[in-house]
Amino acid sequence: MAHDHHEHGLSPSGHPYRSDNDGPLTYWQRMEIAVRELLIEKGQLTPAEITAQIDAMDARSPANGATVVARAWTDPAFKSRLLENAAEASREMGFDIGPLHLIAVENTQDVHNLIVCTLCSCYPRNLLGLPPDWYKTRAYRSRAVIEPRKLLREFGVDLPASVTVRVHDSTADMRYIVLPARPEGTKHMSEADLAALVTRDSMIGTGLPRRP
């Protein structure tokens, strides 16, 4: 849903609109419009409330997760809390992830974690924003389980045979975020500078953090 043309983020007819979304509406777009207009008609929501929620959703990005990772790299006590209860640790930093059970898994010299949703595209959107298109494909969802090392090599992550690859399957009420290993040579970097090294893919497990 989009909101870039009118005061409340809706077109004159109350329909979401983007200049890059011209053309016939899909079934799901029509369904969304019908449900949203019904909620407004019944007084359950106002256009302003819907726009505010859309704005909040659009503001989500991998930068949120990168901030959490950087804090874990610099604060051992926070890292412990994150690994024990990632949802509460994220809320501690001001990120409301809702009622989801969020689990943080740590990459080490011996273990590399990879996240997938084999059924659909469950993803920690509050911390990472929208999932990349490839995350939702059947090819990724199956190959991540069947041949994770080969898949990782295609993403540019070539792991030694001694490293164990652990694949974690997200569900509707349980999501994962990878805590990547802190790059070498970053001992004296600030938390903000460290966050800039954290990539979206490194928090999914299909990539590694940038090097300074």
C-alpha cells in the first residue's frame, strides 16, 4: 500500500496509489481496498490512522536490525539479553516487534546460521523491513534446506568444511535474526560506524558484514 499523492496518503477514491503501480489491480489489491474501506465505513479506523500505520511500516528497514547488532557487538550484557530473549532486547532499544517470538542466533568461527521460511515468507519485518524477493521464492525456500552450502556459495559465502551450517525455519509466530560475527579490525569503531557494516543479508545468513 502506498500514500504519496494526497493529504491522507490515499487517492480521491480512497484507494492506495503509487506512480510505479499503474495498471490493473490484482485480486489481493482489490481485497485490501475492500477490507480497508469497510473498516473505515464501520468506524474501526480512520484514513489518518491507516496512513500512520503505513508510514510506520515503510520506515522499517535493515538499519533497525543493524542497530541491534551493533549494540550486541559493543555491549556484552546486551548481547546476552539478545541471545536469551531477542524480542525483549529489541523492545529495549525501542523496536516494537509485536507479539512475535523473536530468536537471535549467533554466528561463530564454528557455526554459520541461515534463515528461511519454507512455507511462505515469514520474516522479522520490524527489524529488517520487507523481505527481498529471492527470500520468497520456492527455489530459495527449498534449497536452503536441501543444499545450504551450495546456496551460500552462490551468495558469495564459501564456508570451510569445518563450519557447521544451521538452517532455521521461521513460522507465523516465530522469527529469527542472525547475529553475525563482528569483523576484525573494528575494535575502536563507534556503535554507529559498526552498524554501517551490518548488511541485511548478514542478518539473514546469506551474507557477511562489510569489512571496515
